[in-house]
Amino acid sequence: MSADGPVVHEPLHDTEKDAQAWVPPLDLALDLARATLAEQAGANIHDDRAMMSAAVHLEIRLRDLVAALDKEGRS
């Protein structure tokens, strides 16, 4: 809470309104996750925007990967 009042919180992911319409095949989800990890590896730890961007990109790929694993019954 700040001195100016409460901060509005909106979650990054809302399961009810952010349901995945399309789940990538596992091999594609894994390739995309690896590519995103490589892309974000060089993000500047001292740059708030770079860290936020990396977190969002990685969260999206992780959700894709988990959905692909769930679809194949591997979770």
C-alpha cells in the first residue's frame, strides 16, 4: 500500500477469462520455450522494464508448455 492509497491489483492471469483456445503440440511448445529462454537470457537484471518483459514472455511460454503436457496426459 502506498501513502497515496491502495494499489489496484490485477492478476497476470485469470483462468476464467484467459482460457487457452489453442494448445500447441508438445514439440512446438518445447521449441518455443527454449527459444524464449534464449531470447530472455540477456535481459538486463537492473532494467525493470526488461525484467517485466522477460517475466511475461516466460510466463506465456510456461503456460503453453504446461497446457501441451496436460493435453498429452503427462502432468
